[in-house]
Amino acid sequence: MSNTIILPSSINQAVSRRRLLGGSGQAVLSAGAVALLAGCAGGMASSSNTAANDVAILNVALGLEHEAIAAYQLGAESKLLDKPVLDVAVLFQAHHKEHRDALAATVRKLGGMPVDAKGMGEYATALNAGAIKSQGDVLMLAARLERGAANAYLGVIPSFKDAELAKIAGRLAADETMHWTALAGVLKQNLPAKALSFAA
């Protein structure tokens, strides 16, 4: 597959038939993950142990990547995705696996222990996988997760003492935003009406 992602028109047709998960009560990130990431960063900003602080922040981010990988796996295994849609989902999951590996390597480099992924059953419960009944449901969940992750990464950038770590978080946020933008386009969601809408 080339580096250019062209989402097929078949996704648009499938989504237009059913647009669930648009209301309240749906998982955006597993309960409070963005708040946890922000709280982890904010609560430790004044500590003198910069490496330990950065490891803690990175491990929360690593947890979000584990969750994203699991979400795309659940979508792929649902057998609800048309082949072209499945290909894009697998591509986005591959990006999240690269994020996971980069974060885990950075945690180790800083002397920490990377957080492990949970079991698929736990992710299925946290993401309310039982409510997913269509391709549109899978895409809506993915879009919510991607936007939440973009906001989380952008929100944590100022907490890093190391400019290189802040840059990594910015690059991760860019990937998440690209994923959200592609999914939002397929779902025919309106783009933000105002600038500076992420992590506001």
C-alpha cells in the first residue's frame, strides 16, 4: 500500500446508511484517560525528578496507544468492515503500533518500565464493543478515539522538560489528527468551524 491514503466511496455509502454512536454516553477514550494524562503531567510538573515524570507521562500515553491498537483490532475482527475500509483500519493500527514501540523504547531509554497492554476483553468492555453493529459504528468509535488522543498529546506537550520529548508528542498528535481528519471526512462530520479547536 502506498503512503497516500485514499478512502473509498464505499465507506461513505455504508456510513450514510447508519450513523450510530453520535450521541452521548459513548466511549471517547477509556474512562478518563485524557484527564489521567493531563493530571499525570500537571501533578508532577514541579517534581525534581524530571526523568521519572517524563516516564510516567509517556506510560499513560503508551496506555492510550495500547487502547487504540485494541480498538482497531476489535473493528477488524468484527467482520463489519468492507475490504478497502479494513485496509485503512489496518494501516492506522500499524501507525499506532509504531507509536507504541517508539514510546516503549523511550520509556526504557529513560530507565523506566513500559506499561503492558490489558487483555482484549478489558478493552472490549471499556470501548463498549457490544454496541458496535455496523461499519459506521466502528468508524465513529475510531474517530472519537483519534480526536481524544490528539487532544491528549497536545495537552501534555508543555509538561515535558525535554524539548525532544515535546517534539515526539507533537508528531504523535499530528498522526492522530491526520487519522481523525480522514475518518471525519468519511463520516461527513463537519470540520471545526474555528481555528485552534484541538486541545482547547
